[in-house]
Amino acid sequence: MSLFSTLVLILLSLHSSSSLEAHKGGFSVEIIHRDSPKSPLHRPTETQFQQVANAVRRSINRANHFNQNTPSTNITLDDGEYLLSYSVGTPPFQIYGVADTGSDITWLQCKPCKPCYNQTSPIFEPSKSSTYRTLSYSSRICKLVEGTTKDGDNCEYTAAYGGGSESQGDLSEETLTLDSTNGSSIQFPGTVIGCGRRNTGSYDRNSSGIVGLGRGPVSLISQLGSSIGGKFSYCLAPMSNTSSRLNFGDAAVVSGKGTVSTPIFSRGPVFYYLKLEAFSVGNKRIKLGSSSSESDGEGNIIIDSGTTLTYLRDDDYSKLESAVAHEVKLKRVKSPNKQLSLCFESSFHDLKAPVITAHFRGADVKLNAINTFVEMAERVVCFAFSSSNGPIFGNMAQMNFLVGYDLEKERISFKPTDCTNQ
């Protein structure tokens, strides 16, 4: 039995049978880029180049804090790129959370909290909800979540992030409501959330917390379980002012012409690992090396919705950069802010970028310029890959693909798609 099937059996008691059957047809919700005018994190005074530089900075921070050798997430909270609007409680209380495939628990700041970070939007008050209840330390769910502690009879979670940021509070059950793109509201009673009572460190004042879309036992995906058939997908639009979609259940199925699929590997309880075997730049194939910590039966790269750039180990990145530099016949220039190492003098429109193919096990994913280059300044375009000890297939590389996760079949599928028309 797969890890996912086991989790579904354990967590089935969280939802009524009517809830489990109600969403077999699937549904979709809107997700917005943090720089979108619709986003509470939007800064209207920032130029496009400032937004790009900040996204690259957040990506570097996130990559620095990802550690593939530990089962927990270690990222800075404000490094996520896409936001999901959802509601908790009865009556529903609207919140924006960072939609994150690299996180397990869904948590939000709750009143009373001490210390609280300076959140500009209203803070959820559990005492005003008729459906809120804390979980006991002896509960089955409490034992599933890593690092829980006892606070009286309550189960207390801790979510630790890079830069010393941390959220602690009550592991609880509450009704979670998602607004479908077809205009209906879909309720999931008894969803496990973290109610943050002590939140310290550096948080964005406009963010309410995290929506965990990872593999862990209390991620939103694991909890929705058989109600969505273990399936979700997203289509990330390349423009920050265009909405993207997050799909669940039958609405998340990725199939048809151009679809390729690759297995998900079990390597730790939170992240989605894939096996990346090689890259091709034009006709030149670059085989990736193996680290001493991985075997042939394991994944070697995390696919992540919250990291902008794509990261490879130093040797692999050097070989790929050299091949790309050989193919692009333009003048090399230095990167603004010294953030990226391969840049050229050109506008994005004039760039003749080579097609770069990511060869995953069983799936060749062809990346176009929108996936591989970013315009950092006026007439400066840079290769949107970098080096890191922890390889990550970032969200730029996933733009204009319908990316589907099937946790029952343990595979991820890619289908080239114009995500602006979804």
C-alpha cells in the first residue's frame, strides 16, 4: 500500500461521506501571483524589473533554506510566489495563504496571539466560530504530525522556517471553504489546521500564513484525500497580472496530446521528488551526475511551486551553463545585483533562446524562453537557472504547462498549455 493510500485511510474520518462524494467531479480555484494587482502583497510603486529582482532574491533565499536531508520544510515564510484565497470557520472568515507544495501543515495567525506579527488584514478569532475545536495530545492526528508537543491537554504544532521565523499554536479542526471558479463555495468540515498563537520572526504583514500542498499527513492535499481522488494540478500563467488555476479531482486530470508523465519518488514525507536524468540544449545532451546520498531508485530533484528559479548541483549547473552560453550568440554582460551568472545584452523579445529539454524519467519536458530566461533590466536577459546543493525544479520552468499530480498512481504529468486562457 502506498504512503498516500495509508494516509487516506487514516484521515478518512476527518470528512463526512457526503463530503467525500460531493466533489468527485472536481473543481478549480483561482491562485494569484504575489505581484498581481489582485494580491494583498502587490506593491504598485515597484517596476517590473524590481519585481523580477525581488522574485529572484526570494528564490535564492528559499533555495538556501531548502534542505533535502531533513523531512521538515525550512524556508522563509514570505518566499512563496502564489496566493490562495480561502475561508475558515463558521461564519466563513476569508484569508490569503501562500499556496506551497513544499509545506505540510496549513496554518494561520489566530487571536489571541503573543507575540503576533504585524498582520495588516484581520486576524481569525476561533472563539467567534461555531465549528472550531482543538485536538488533544492523545489524538490520532496529533501523533501523525512531526514535532508536536503537549500544552495542557492540547496538541501543539511548531512550524519552523529559515531566518529564525517560527509559528507555534494549537493543532485544530475547522471548516475550510474554497471558492470555486464556477461561483460555488465548497466546504470541507473537520479540516486540520494550525492556529498560530506564538508567531515570531520575519513575516510579510499582508500574509495570513501557509496553505500546505505537500505530501505530509496534514497537508490540504492529503486531507482532501479520496474526495479529490488524490489528484490536483495547476497551470501557472507567465504574467503576474493574470490569474492561474489550482484544480482538484477530475478537474485536475492531465491527458491528451503532448502529455508526458514521470514517477514521484518517496524521499521524505513532505516534498515531491522526481528523477531528472539529463538536459538537452539543442542537440547536446548533458547527463546529470549522482550525489553520494542518492540511489537509482530515488528522486534527485524537488518540484516546487514556491521557488522561482531552477537549481542544479554545481557540476551539473556548470555544464548546462556552458552549453547554453555556447548556443546563445549574444554579448555577455554582468547580472544586475549579481544574482545570476549567465546574462546577455538583449531584450527578451529579441532573444533567440535554444530549446532546453529536461529529461525526467519517462518524460521529456521541452522548455521555451519563458521557462529559461528572465529580463532583469533594460536590455539584460539572464539564464533563470542557478547552482545549489539542493536541486529544485522551480515555477518559472513550469509556466505554461498544466502540471498534474496523481498521488494514487504516484506520478506527475506535464502538458504544454497556454495558462493565460485557462
